Amino acid sequence: MCEYNIDDVELTESHTRKIPFGCGNVYITVDTINMRPVRVFIRLGKQGGCQRALMEAVGRLITIMFRRGDPHEDIIKTLKGIRCDKGIVKKLSCMDVLAKELEAMIEPDTKS
């Protein structure tokens, strides 16, 4: 049996948003510890196969960057403005949606 001290356990808070998009709904989950993002999950509601795998890969890469301490501003700046053929007016692509949602979750006072 594994013993642990409850004072050593960090609680993860999770926030998920559902965003309607051209490819279907995009679900973005950001896990935080002490208000610091530590993990990202991205899922496309209707898509499978390669698109779902790409979203999972992007989430994993962002998670690695968060855990390494990379500035979330750099991640957001890199993803913002990426376009695709399914984009709609203020949501240019799934990556742009992700950037704007990360910004809203991490920096709630920032206007997207």
C-alpha cells in the first residue's frame, strides 16, 4: 500500500470549454495547479482519425512546454492567427481557437 502525506498532494483544478466550430465542437481542457497551467487536452467532437490525433499531439506538446516552464504567452502568440478552410469569422482555425481559449483561461483579464 502506498503511503502519502495529504499536505504533499497538489490538487489539480480543471476547466473545460466547448467551442462550436466549422469542424464540429472543439473541447479544450486546461488543468492548473495553484493557478499555473500544467496540462492541456484538445478534442474535436465529430472528427476522428488524423485530426483527433493531431489535436491530441498538440495538447501533449503544450503540456510538455508548460511543465518545462515555457512562457504561456509564447505558446499563445505562436498559435494565434493560424488559418484553415473550416474557420469562421473570429475563429480562424482550431489552433487559433485554442490560443484564444488558453489566453482567456490563463489571463482572464486579457481581451481576445
